[in-house]
Amino acid sequence: MATKTIARPRTPVASEDTAQHPADLLENTLSQLEALLWVCHGEDIDWCSGDGPRQLDNLLWLAADLSRKAGQLFQLTETARRAAPKPGPA
């Protein structure tokens, strides 16, 4: 069975996990937003040359990033739900 591959940033910016400075986080977010807007434009996109491959990588990075954050939020909500007092009979 093939192993699962998760997209990672190919652009020369710091990863969100190691970025300490807000400027690095902003640069990451702007790269992802640019890719999303570029794809939304949708007209005459050449995915094989020019900016196409870089924007596609950034879009996959955005999707992987959002998926990871959603998983973390789910874990936090489950932990909070389990820790919340259960309502008793009135």
C-alpha cells in the first residue's frame, strides 16, 4: 500500500511550526492566500509551467495546514467536552 503524502511548503518561507516572528507567520499566510485567490480566478491557469506549480503547492500546503489545525481544534473540543461536568437530575 502506498504511503500518504502531505503537501509541505516549497516556497522559501519559515514553517509555521518553527516561525517565531510574526513577519514569518504573515509571509506564510500571504503565500497561502495568494495561491487561493490565484486559483479562484481560474482563467487560463497553466498548472504545468510558470507560476502554476508553485501556486498549486501553496494551495495544497494551505489545505494541509487547515486540516492539521482542524484536527487540533477537534482534540481540544473533545478534551473540553470530556472535562465538562455532566448535568445531573434537577
